[in-house]
Amino acid sequence: MEPLLKEAIRLRKERE
């Protein structure tokens, strides 16, 4: 998986 994609998912989880 791309690093950008992984970071985006992590940010979304933290925002929830």
C-alpha cells in the first residue's frame, strides 16, 4: 500500500 494512502486512512480514523 502507498504511504500516502496509509497516512490518509490513519488521519481519518483519528478524526472519527
